[in-house]
Amino acid sequence: MRLSRYFLPVLKQNPSEAQIASHRLMLRAGMLRQEAAGIYAWLPLGHRVLKKVEQIVREEMDRAGAIELLMPTLQLADLWRESGRYDDYGAEMLRITDRHDREMLYGPTNEEMITEIFRAYVHSYKDLPKNLYHIQWKFRDEQRPRFGVMRGREFLMKDAYSFDLTEAAGRASYNQMFVAYLRCFSRMGLKAIPMKAESGPIGGDLSHEFIVLAQTGESAVFLDKRMLDLPVPGEDVDYGADLTPILDEWTHLYAATEDVHDAERYERETPEAERLTARGIEVGQTFFFGDKYSRPMKANVQGPDGVDTAVQMGSYGVGVSRLVGAIIEASHDDAGIIWPDPMAPFGVGIVNLRPGDPEVDEACERAYAALTAAGKEPLLDDTAERPGGKFATMDLIGLPWQLIIGPRGLADGVVEIKRRATGDRQTLPLAAAVRTICE
RNA sequence: CGGGGCGUAGCGCAGCCUGGUAGCGCAUCUGCUUUGGGAGCAGAGGGUCGCAGGUUCGAAUCCUGCCGCCCCGACCA
């Protein structure tokens, strides 16, 4: 992409409404525009990152055997009356009436709808297990939206739903999602720690929150430091095998949010030197809740014995739009965002220090072509802005690499590359610079 | 939902108390000079001062109502 043709409205000054780093940086880097409290337009740069997060989540869900579909944002109130949640959910649910006075709602989650879809088609244990997911916008009418995309009212969420005949099989499905989540967050460059959680209004008895440690996290967390060094399962993890050992490894050390924190147990189980109190951002939650929805909604399958049984269900959410904020919270400095390589909206920023100079232009074009061919998604700053402004913008939008090409270096046959995360710079010939970036 | 605060140009703000032709910085446009870490000079464009009533000869300014937004807390993915 050439910056001269792109849409990147960066702000030099901090917007007054943004208090935390991710919100401030997303606005300044031209990723986001607020349209109402907790409701945002994703500008091109932000949209690219959102899509990258979404794609990693999708790949890991698919790898774990989940199947993608897409359910609507609007749902009928009657569906929610079946589970009894239409009245329970309260003011957080945005209720809408259509032209025929039908009661509808903007979905805050999709347990009811997926259960309705499942029961319409699946009647035999032979079709189990199934795990269906979608990535769709949700709306929860928060009393107090804040922190940009970290607590918006409208947000993009991946929600998966597992269906099994028995509780044991349901727990195996739960384990698959648990492992998929470890992989997902790790691929995004995040340390996400699973913590035992209250299951909340969704119900059930087995639940974990996946928490990214960050100073601006909304809740205090208490954990055993050794959790930070546990190995994340690799791409080759066998989802068909018994995953209980991985689950055990990741749940035997103490880790809890303040809501469920048990100070006495913490002190008993965790040596003082290994205790870590921090703040965290919840980026995902897994629930196993058995027949909580399948029973009232009559989502039954026939077992081998010919008897109808309510299916055992779990649901698994990832806050896709929140993750964009969480990644920035976990990775930024005074100058701007520092994208982990896989999340970066562009892989490398090429800075043309003297547009109009034939030699510099030519070198930039050559670099642009080579990096594009290598799949590095370069962003070429070919604008007439002055060097200082270009450098500031590059640091702000946080691309992993900067390739700086100007007349001074070219006179000596060299260009400069800068690694955003470390600030390390190297001066070397263009071909070598491109090679280094592509490694 | 309790408490506090703010709405004036794209962004950041002053002006309001004490009513009298709407300002500053950045950004934008034009020209010239510049060009390796947010340039300089000269000129220009852009605002029914959140909305609606009221008081007044006259309202950004005073009064009333509404709307929107932010912060702290409670609540929540």
C-alpha cells in the first residue's frame, strides 16, 4: 500500500476523551473513530488488525475441529423466552421492536439461537460431537462503556458452542477449546493465563477466564509466576488425543481473579517467591454448562439405547475487538504501538525520505516490489511530508520494521532498517536489508 | 445506577464570571525557502459557539428544559 493513496488520519495530539494507552493510540494512529458511547467505526488501519486477530482465531478454531457458520445480529425475543433469559438479562440487552411490533433484540450472545439451529437438524448421537462457531458483532448495553474497544457496547466476538452426548465427552470438547485458546493467544504474542472463573449468568460449573496481564487491566489477579513459563501446545497438537494432561498442567498452579481469589489457599499453595499480583484483561472465557439450555429448549438426541437425552453443551468466547486493545496495552511505548509481527497491519514501513528524487524513488519502488512479492505487506510512505513527521508516524503505527531510504545513504549504497520493538538499527545495502526483513 | 465534569473550526484549547462584529496553537489550502527525528516566512479557507425555549435593543456569555460525551465508583465479555 502506498501511503499517498491510503486513508490514515493520524492525530498529533492526544484526544481528550481517551484515558488508557490502547484507546489513545488507536485514535491517534487512525485506527478507530468513536460514533457513540462504546460504538466505533474501524478505520482502515484498525480494520486490518481486527481482521488479523479474527483470522488467527478462525485458524485455531478450525484446527481444533470447530465449524464456522454465521448467525444474525438480530434475534427474536420468543427464542430467549424459551430459555428464560429474556427477562433475566435486564437492561444490558438492547431490545428492539420492528414495524409489526414484534419484539426483537440485538444479540448479546447466541446460546439460544445455536441451540435452536442444532435441535432443528441433529437428532442422533451418531452426529456428535459437534462444535459450531461464528465471529459476529454483539451488543451489550453497558451502563458505562469505556476504554475504547476494551469495553465497548458493540463488540466483535468469536463464540463457539460444543454439543456432546455425555458429560465426559463434553469435557473433552471443553479441553479442545481450552488448548485452542492457549494457542490462539500465544500466536498473537500474548501471555494469556487461564484462571478458574465464576460461570456467571451463563451458568454451569466448569469455566475459565483467559487473562492477559497488563497494567491497565480491569481486574486484579493473583497467580503463581511459574504459569508464565508453561509451554503452549504446538501446531502439531493432536486434538483427537486425551488433552487432560495439558489441562492439568495449566490448571494445577494457582491463578485467580479477585472475584474468586482465596487468599488462604493462595498462600498455602504458592511459595512466597512465586506469587505475582497483577492486573489483567479478560480476552476469552470457556464454559461447560451441561444441559442448561438443551433441557428447557428440548435439544435432545437419541442415544444408542434409543432414549432421548438433552445434549451436553459448552460455550467458548473470544473478544476479538477487545483483543486489538489488549495487544496494544501489552505492547506499546511512549512513541506508539509496537505490533507483534503476526498482528501488524503492515509488515514493514518503507520511508522515502526524498520523494521526487529519481534515485530514492527507484530504490523505494524496488524495495516495495520485493517486499510485496515476499508477502511482507509493505506500507510505502511516498508522501511529501518531512522526514521527522514520517518517522513519528511510523513509530506511532508501530509496524515491526522500518526501511528508511534517503539520498544520503544511497550515495554510499546503503539504506537503514529499524526494528520497532527494540529500536535496533542497521545500515546495509538494499538487497541485504530486504533479506533481513524477510527472514 | 450514585457522584463529579465537559460540549466553541478536523484535533487541543481560550473567551462566559462582568451580554456588544468569535479567537489562539496544530492541522488544511497557495507561494517561496527548506528536507535524515513532528521546519521557516508570507497569504488564505473553514465555526447557525450541542439542541430548543426564555430574558434583553442585543446572548457563546444570563435563565429553564433536553441531548451528547468523559472521569470515579457499583456492575459487566
